[in-house]
Amino acid sequence: MSFEKDWREDAKRAAVEQALKRIRDGQIVGLGSGSTAAYAIRELGKRIATEGLNVLGIPTSYQSMFLAIESGIRLTTLNENPEIDIAIDGADQVSRDLNLIKGGGAALTREKIIDSAAKDLLIVVDETKIAAILDHPVPLEIFPIALQTSSKRIQQLGGKPILRQSLGKVGPVITDNNNFIIDVDFGVIKEPGNLENKLKTIPGIVETGLFLDMATEVYVGNKTTVHVLRKSII
Ligand code: 5RP
């Protein structure tokens, strides 16, 4: 592994360690998806095994469900426990005002449902994910029959959609909900709230990877330390 990759993995792990200190006995915990969330799930499993921590997890994907089972985390559902105490998740990009782009792992719909049900959403990233303003392509989960119609509407909004291709099968990625993912380049997103509202009116868009005003804290790992960004309360 190159040094560049190496420090990012260490930074993610260090940030996860800090964030996990927020988890208390008796809590319902939302379990995010992706490589950083996977570190968090494994670490939570270790705390359960070593400290006897008593928590229930709600997974945001098949990835996090299987990893939680393997890590000894007891699971529940949002229907049994609609209020989550704390969720820990990764992100593809984080702006200085703590808006997020998520969906690199195609789990954005379940992530948004579960993360938004959490009283506190802790995001864990390495510092390469921090940006002054959002400009990462926005993943959108699309109902398959609406691929062409919704793509056309997205282009009319100035976006350049690309159907995400699978690495483990031929053809497009199929999400945990049996839908497609398109990654849409909108350039610099000056008004993410406005874009989100417009995308939400397009029939066939199941969910967007814009996670606005949701994160409570962002744990950012760099080469030497971890710092925490918090939403400023005006
Ligand atoms: C999955 C996600 C992930 O949290 C996001 O892609 C970050 O992943 P990683 O921690 O592997 O960089 O949104 O849908």
C-alpha cells in the first residue's frame, strides 16, 4: 500500500476511534456503509465484546448488516425502534457548513432514512473529503424504468449523469433496493438546498446523495491528529 493510501486508512481509523467514544450503553446505533463505517462497525463489535456494551444496531446496507452480524452487534429495525440515538457514517465530500455528498457505496437511500432518524449523526472522514463548497458528483438512486426520463430532466438542470457500472457483474450497479445509481456532475453546487428540492420533484429519483443539515459532528482524521467540526448554532 502506498504511503498516501496508508495515512488515509490510519486517519480514518483514528477518527472512528474518537467518534465511537460518543456511544453509550443502551443506545440504538445507526450503522453506516463504506470503508470508514466498516471500521466503526468492527470497533463497536470490539467494545461490545470487551466492555459488555449493550447496544442495538440498525444497518444501512447489506454490507453493514453482514459486518454487524460478524462483529457480534445485535440488530433491530427502524420499525421496531424508529428513534435512533446516534448514527455513525462516512461521506464522499463534506463542506465547511457540514453539508454532505454520500452514496459512493450506493447505499444512500437507506443511509438517508436511517441517518435522518438519528438524534446525532456523526460523520467520519479523512481530510481529503473536506471541501470549501460541494462539487463532487451527486449519486442518485433511480427507479430503473425512469432512467432515460429522469436523466433528461437532470440534464435540463445542468447535470451530466453517468450510469454507474458494476465491478462484480456485467452491466449497471443494482442497489440493495433493486434500483440503478447515476452519478451526476453538477460542477460547483452553490445552492445545494435548491438543487435538492428540484431533484426531489423528478419522478423516478428515489433518493439523492445530498445530505443537507443532517450532520451533528464531523470527525476529520489527518496525518497526525483528529479534529471535530460542529454545526455552529446561531
Ligand atoms: C456509501 C457511502 C459511504 O459512506 C461513502 O461513500 C464513503 O465511503 P468510504 O468511507 O469508503 O470513503 O455514502 O453509500
